[in-house]
Amino acid sequence: MNIEPPVSTTKNPAAQFAGDVWLDPIALPHESSQTMVVATVRFAPGARTAWHSHENGQYLRVTQGIARFGSRDGTIIEVHPGQTLYTPPGEEHWHAAAPGVFMEHIAMLQNGEDPATTTTWAEHITDDQYEGR
């Protein structure tokens, strides 16, 4: 057993995120049989992901602020600290900080057979989609 070495905070890429979003890995696979990935993700007010889906689904636990999660059918769910959202495999969705507040969540997912294709990214969401119009 060992204490994991620190990993630097990284700013997420503009191709997949709008606004300032930072990632801090918590747990990454060490063994070939391990697929779990866990990270803390921090969003500046109004910052958001592009549309995306996960091969094996994803759990997101909000720890600070107010989160917005949207799906292709136009549904937007507001999630508060202590609440956990699950997105099933293949469901296209986005996540964001609500206007005017920072938001932090813990993202938990299982890598697919090819970790590079675990998450499939699509276009950025529009302001109308973010605002539920």
C-alpha cells in the first residue's frame, strides 16, 4: 500500500470546455484489471462542458456550489452539494456551474476497453441550451 504522489491541477481544454474548468485526479488505474477513474472538477461561474457521453456511464457528486446537467431532450437538472447524478452509458449530456456561482463535483467512471474512447466528445452547447431556452 502507498500514498499516491500528488498530481498537478490541470486546466481542461477549450475544445471540450467553455470557460475555466480545472481537474484534480484522485484515483487512476494502476493495474491492468483496474478501470476506475475519479477526479475533482472545478467550474468557474457559467463554465460548462461540451456535449459528451461515456462508454460505461458516469457518476457525478456535487461537493460545492450549484451544478446544471443537461440532456439532448432539453431537460436540465439542478444538483446541489451532497447530491449524486448518474448518466447511463451512451447518454449525451453536459455539466456546468450555474450562473454566478463556482461549482465543484467529483467525477467517477470506468474506462472502456480503450481508455482513449471512454468519453466521446461532440459540439459545444449553446447559450440557449445552457439557459434552458
